[in-house]
Amino acid sequence: MDFQLSDEQKLLRDSVRTFTKQRSPVTRFRKLRDHAGVTGDGWDRGLWREMGELGWLSLPFPEAAGGFGGTLVDVGLLLEAFGAALVPEPYLASVIHAGLALLRAGSAEQHARWLAPLIDGRSSLALAHAEAGHRFDPQPRSTTATRDGAAWRVRGAKQFVAHGQHADVLVVSATDGEQTQLFALPRDHAALRIDRVQTIDGLGAASVHIDGVVDDEHRLAGGDAALALDRAHDAAAAMAVSEGLGICQAVLELTVGHLRTREQFGVAIGSFQALQHRAVEMFVEVELVRSVAVLAAVRADEENDDLRRRAVSVAKAQLATGGRFVTQQAIQLHGGIGITDEHDVGLYFKRMHALGVMFGDEEHHVRRFAASPSFAPAP
Amino acid sequence: MDLSFSPDDLRFRDEVRSWLGDAMPAGIRAKAEVDAHFEMEEVMQWHRILYGKGWVAPHWPTKFGGPGLSATQRFILTEELELAGAPSLSPFGLSMVGPAIMQFGTPEQQQRFLPKILSGDEVWCQGYSEPGAGSDLASLRTTATDDGDAFVLNGQKTWTTYAQYADWIFCLVRTDGSVKKQAGISFVLVDMRTPGVEARPMLTIGHTPAFCDTFFENVRVPKTQVVGPLHGGWTVAKALLGHERTLIAAVGHSQRAIRRVKRIAAAHGLLDDLAWRSRIARLEIQLEALQMANYRTLAGAALGHAPGPESSILKLRGSEIFQRAFELAMDVMGPDALAWFNQPGVVSELEQSVASTYCYNRATTIYGGSSEIQKNIIAKLILGLPGA
């Protein structure tokens, strides 16, 4: 049992922290959010390119696919720092969720075509999988793909496609009646209609309508697409916990700082026991989220389905309840200022809610955990 | 990062499991099977069996008779004992006064007391709380008056768990009433058979005779039985709180309790019901999260690091989860939870002790520093919040 970071991992963590501090503090997220309606951007392609040059976008991909060959523990360190600074670049949506699905389902040729530009920071991806009425099922049900000669006719609608409003390439899931298929489509493909929607966390997303003929070269043909979706979902859920951990830690620090400096009745309000105990409850939840973030990051790559799903569901459910608690209490302890848009604590609160929902909410993961073979082994 | 035990540690776990399979006497095994309540004589019987194996005090150094296990092996041993439903040993000798005597006692005290704590020949109890001194322990009023080669004790200790079975009691007493309250306290060892000592058992809400009031009336205690410096008892007491903190989460106990909840739920036909299943799953998820926090502390201890901030949450959250497990067992029992405990034929064997344990377990967030005291400590020492 070893929870130590390697020297390389410490180096990565420190350099990401330094980067977010200097280049992407929370003020940057706020500025991009506020101007998103005006300029159409909620992120910065230049910074994305820089992340590519730093090698960060290559982290989870194997060397054979042009990647760095890192682990999700490495990625977790990066996302924890991104969470703390509310970095708006679509690492989770693009590199992890869409990228890992494309890695597993795509052929070597398709990796070269769509992953390589992502790794360089020259393009970004989004995974269009969620359908209305199907809550958190990673597999497509209402989006269909039917053979049309050598091509496919794909028809359906996807909702809340994270980063879908900006991505250069959308990976779209559909069922051919028997199995899941994934199609990688450039955003200007004739079969796509992409509509921007606003989301609670200020990052925005897309509603995607697909209706048209898609050449077979767009169909990911290197592996089991259903498995690829499942595994990308688990990886993304695990990494959402790391991003959420960064948020938890940041709001705890903000809140403790506020309790130490804010004075009422002539004393620092942090001297009041009722508020101290609320802060301690936050601390407890942060430590638990920190503990399960490690569990999920280590196990999200695990081949044993029961072990992997169990760990990811424990972590995601714990984030959903713990992260919600921590950010809600942070607002409570800030008082009125916590309700204003100008204070950062609300930004964290809203992103945390999005992270709690994405890739399966608490209810979804509690049920998955309860349905696992190890939950109730035969006597 | 590696979340698995090493091959050596796994071998040790197998060794513990296989030994447990052979060593547990039939009577204890039968009770463990249905998580029945163990009587004091069964606890001491199990103590002697563990002593025979050399595992009764996993955390003791070898020079005092400990088995010389690594931090991870100690953890594994304790967890396996909990998981097997073996009787929990009395902590007062092995985990409290023993380590205090090792750290602060004279060689004579170590020789006199430690072997008998280990063998179970002498049973200990704890004299800390008083009717007027609970969470504010330092305001204790039991006095020890200097009388030549002895101190003379007068006062009353309370919640002296299982004092009626104890041969010895370790007490915090006031040896100097003229100084700041923490500075006038000493840590003394008292033979329960000394004239003037009287333990009066009282029933807990679980209807077990676990608690006692223990009275001291002109009790003569030789000065050789003061542990640590005279008036330095507060330091001894504080050091004692730091021992083996990694184990306080008692994850194994809670795992065992959740297993029992599932068995009861299955017997009531509730385990296939999604609502019940989800309730149990939620608790198990909380426990798995705590277990990971516990592993973090353990891995740090194995590297020789002092317990990190995460260790402070172990007792706080571990005690709550243990309570919730029994609360859930009561809820799963439904109308059967109306039956008071140990009534064969009224409720199933597996349910016999649930009501009693559920009631008594409200104590876990009170003893060893109440949850509120734990929170005060975390607020001050970890979050750095100002004092009131």
C-alpha cells in the first residue's frame, strides 16, 4: 500500500499549480464566462495549444497513439489543480471522455487522424452521448445508425454535450439495432446541427441533432464501441472526482480564511463554535473526497469490472454528497456575500453541481454499487 | 500509488485467517456467527488465547512482549479480528495504561505491571471522568493528599467501565489545588482491593452492566504508583490519546455490522428491494470512503510518518458510521426492533443483541473525547480557527 507520489508526479503537480496560478486563476474563468455571450468563446484555443506543447494533453494516451503513456493518477493531479482554479479548458470533456472513447474504439489510422491533433492542442473533441429521457445510461438508445449502401444513415438527438459548442470533432454514439457504434464527425459535417445551450457551471454545452448520411470512414472501427463508452465513462467519472477535490479544497481554504478575518460582534466569526463545527464537517468531507479520489484514479483503469465499477461508484457518490455539502456550507459560512455572483464561492458551488451530475449522479452510482456482484455475494 | 497489500502482508493475512479458523473456541465461534454479546469471562478467555499466540498486543514493542509486527501487519491483524467477529478486548490495559507505563513509567513499574496486562492476569479500568468533570476533564476534583510515602485519595470517578471486574484502576487525581487546573493533576495506579475503594455498577441504556461509579474514601496509594512526574498527569493523559489512532475508525467492526444488516435484510426478504438495498449501499459507500482515509493513515504510519490531518477524522466519522449501521439494523428489523434483547424465540438469533448494541452504541460518539470535543480540536489545531 503506497499513497506516495513519485518525483515525476510531484513535478507535474507543482508545474500545473504554478501554471494555473500564473496563467489561469479563477478571475480568468470569470472573465471568459462573462464574455462568452459576446465573443462566442468560453475558453482559449491559444492556451489549449500551450497545454499541448507542455505535453499535458498527451498524458493518458499510450505512446503507440502518440501519447505520454501516463496514468489516471497523473491526470487526477492535473485536474485537481484545474478544479481549484476553475480552468475552463475542456480537459475532462475532450481529453478524457471523448479522447479515451476514441482511443479504445478507434483504429490506428483514426488515432492519427483525430487523436494526434488533440494531443498537439490543435483541435478539441466532444463526446455526444447523452439522450433525453435516458438519464445516465452511457449507451445510446434513441440515436440510430442504419446501413445505407457503403455508408450509414445516422439520426437522433444528443443533449448537454460538454464542450460540444466548441469542439472541432464530435464523437457521436448511435445504435445499429444490435450494437453501439461511434462516429467521429467534424463539426461542419452536413449531418450535424449544433445548438449552444447555457449550463449551470457557466461553461455551456451543446444540443446536437444528427440527421444525415455518414461515410463509413467516420465510424470508429478499432474496437468494441460499447465497451469504449463504458470505460470512458468510468474514467471520466473518476477524473470528475479529482476535479471536484480541487474545488473542495479551494472552497475550504476560502471559507476558513473568511472565518479568520470576518468580524462580527467585535470578534472573528471563526471563534464561534457553531461555525467552527460546520467548518470541521466540511474538512471531514474534503478528506473523504481526497481519499476516494485516489481510489477512483487508481482503479478506473482496472480490468476487473466489479473492482473498477465499485471503486468508481463509491468515489462518484461520495463526491456528489460530500462535494455538495462542502460547497453549500461554504456559501452558508460566507453569509450574504456568498449569494452574490461576484464572489467566487458561487462559481465553485455551480461547477460542483455539474460534476456531481455528469457521468452519473449519486442515485445512479448508489444503484450501480448496490447491483454489483460483491454487494450481496451468495451466502 | 498502490492500493494493494504486499505479497508478504497478504501471506500474513492468510496466516491470521487460518489461525482464526482453528483457534476460536466453539462457544465463542457460535456467538460470533450471530454477533451475540460476549460476557466478560469470554472476553478474557479470548484474551488468553491471543496471548498464547503472542498477538494480544499487536502494537506493543518487542521489549515489552509485543510481537514485533509492522504497522501494516498490526492493522491487518486488528481488522481480521474485527471481521471475524471475535470478542473485542478491554482497551484499558492493552491500549491505555500499558502504553502510558511504557512511555512514562519507571523500570520497576514496567516490570511489575506490563507482563500481567499482557497475560490478562490483571484487568484494568479507567478512572478519568467524574460527576462534575466530563468533557472538561481538567476540572476533576478527586484529591490525592500527600501523607509520607503514600497519597490518600478521596473522591468519585464515573463511567469506570467494567470496574466491577477490574483488579486495577488508573486515575487522574488532583495533587496540587493551588495551580492552573491542568498543572495540578497526577496519573496514579490504584489496586481495586485497597480498603476504601468501592465500585458500584449501573446499567447502561443497553441494559449491560458496563458502567460503574467508583468511590474513593481515604484510599492509601503508595507514591511508587504515580506514573510520570508528580503533577505531570495531564501530559501522560494527552500522550495516551495519541496512541494507535489509525485503528480508531474500527472499519472492520462497521464492515461486520453492515454484513449483519444484509443478513437480517435477506432474512426479512428486503435485500432485493431497491429502496432498502440503496440505503445499505449508501452506508457501505461511506464506510469504503472512510476505509480509504484509514489506509492513507496506515500507509503513512508504515513509512514512519506522524498521523496526517486525515487521521483526525477517523474517530469522528468511524463512530458515526458504526452507529448508523446499528440504526439501519434496527430499521431493517422493523416491528422486530420492538423486542428487547436476548429473547430467544421472539426474534431470530441474528437479531438478539441488536437492540442492546444499538442503544449502547450511542456511547461511541461520547467516549474517548466526544465528537464535539474532536471538532473543537480539529478547528483549532488543523483549521487554525481562533479560540472562543
